[in-house]
Amino acid sequence: MSMAASQPASESWSIVVMGVSGCGKTSIGIAIAARLGLAFVEGDALHPRGNVEKMSAGIPLTDEDRWPWLDLLGAALRHAHEQGRGLVASCSALKKSYRDRLRHGAIGPLLFVFLDGSRAVLQARLAERRGHFFPPALLDTQLATLESPGDEPLVVTVDIDAPVDRIADAALKALGHFLQPHAAGTKNEAR
């Protein structure tokens, strides 16, 4: 039985897998969602066309570019909560203000998995990636923008210098006490 199946539907947690480009948000998010029996939403798929065009051209997004995108993702998280189910989503969520916007939009319990890694590991992964609109040249702007969520509640940090299965295992182990039914009482901390 998965961890998700053991909790009441009304207390289903949603999870945002976050970090800079190249950290593995999509791969790890899909793996976590599959293991918990939850749906997965690729945050990049919710970017408005203008955002994708800017990033494809090597132009970093501004906060004003990101707010509508974060609101769309927050709405998806809220919808899942209103349906009594959890959801796993990928989103860079680089700043605390972005994470707070997602927390506010989600309205329900929201956990974050911060995929953390060295610049060298991130660069190597970006160099191997094909068919993504994000150019590796923007990695430094994301690293400069990143506000580590380490001191925020309901956030776990996982090192990415490992294969996908091991990273997903580490994330689920770190999330374990939040995903148990007795942890449901901590949901107010997510807001």
C-alpha cells in the first residue's frame, strides 16, 4: 500500500518538486507521483507562450513574468485539494515569495522537495538535456535568484548527485513523516 493510500482523502498532501533548471524536477516528480499513486503536473507546461519565448531567447524571466504562471500552478494545486486528492508538480520556485504564492494558491497542505546540487552536476545535466526550451546559459541567473528554502517549514532538501531512483527514494524517506495520517494536523504550517 502506498503512503498516499493510507491517509484520508481530505488530508491529501500536494508536493512541489523544486530547484534550478537541470536538477531533475520532472524526472523526480514523475517518480514520486508514481510511487504515491498521484497525478503529476509539469510546471513548465503552464508557462505562457511569452515566457517560453523569452527563456528560449536566453532572457531571464522577471517576477512579473512569473506571477501568472505561479497562479496557474497554484490553481492546479487548489483544484486537487478541493477534489480531496494530492498532486505532485514541478516548479523552479526559486524565491520564497514564489513558494509563498504557491502556498497561498494551493489552500491545502503543501510540501516542497528542494533538489539541491553543485553547479558542476547541474551543468553536466543541462549539457545532456535535449529538446528543452531553457538554455544552459541561464543557469547562473537561476543560481543567483535561488533563495534556499532550508529554513522554511514543510520543506525537505535532497542531494541530486545520484540516480533518479535513489533521489526519489531519499525524497520519499524525508517526506515520510509528513505523509503519514498523524501529520495531517501540521497542515496549517503550509500556508
